[in-house]
Amino acid sequence: MLNKGSIIDEIYMKEALSEASKAYELLEVPIGAVIVKDGIIVGRGHNLKETKKDATLHAEIIAIKDACRNLGGWRLPECTMYVTLEPCPMCAGALVNSRVKRLVIGTKDPKTGACGSIINIVQMENLNHELEVKFGVLEEQCTNILKKFFADLRQK
């Protein structure tokens, strides 16, 4: 049985999946992220690395920049990021540095995941901030969009 928190997490993960779909349409790896504060989406992002020819334009970085712009500062306390794929080391570091409170992840990344799969940057005691982390929200949908993207890519 789902509790209220789980239902809310699913609602916002669907928004992150919507962002991932935007990336898919651009032939970008379909990863999406949203940042929520007080029940309002304050930041959105989807991968744009290929489109903009910029290695730093991951969904998480774009969402963090959008949230900072919308909230008027670089700190994002009391914010939750919903992201379809476990963040890489760069994005995990950005989450720590921006002081995001909570991170909800759709599916793990066994190759570059930096929130528990390979390393756990977001919960390192020696850093100045740690995030609460939850895995597996709409995991099947988050995994399937990636599988479909790479299967389509192989066929081309």
C-alpha cells in the first residue's frame, strides 16, 4: 500500500520522466530531473550534452541552475530533487554543494552512479552536507525509457 509520501514521490517522478522524454526526442540520453520546494516545481532539466556540445549539461545540473535562478540563490535547502537515473559524480557533487535536502532516484546506475552504486558522494560524512536518498520510485518506467532509447539507437 502506498502512503502519502510515496504517492507524492510518484507524482514528481512522473514530471522527471516527462523531462526525460524531452531529452529522448532530441536524441539525448533520456534522463530528466525536477526540483521541488514546498510542493512547487522550482527547477526542471533534461540532458542537453549532445545538443549543446557541453559535457556539463546533465539533467541534474540544468535543474539545479533553474532552481537557483527561480529561488534567487545558490543554496537549495528544503528542496527535493527527483531524477530518473542515479546521478554521476559531477551531479552528486553539485547536489551536495547546492545543499539539496532530499534526493529521489528512479533507477540505479551501475556504471557511474555516485549515490550508492559505485560511490556515495551525497552521503559522505566528511563533506559539509549529506542528502536523504530514496531509490526505486517508478523504477520500471525509468529503466524502460533508457532501455528503449539504447535499443532504438542500436537499430539505427
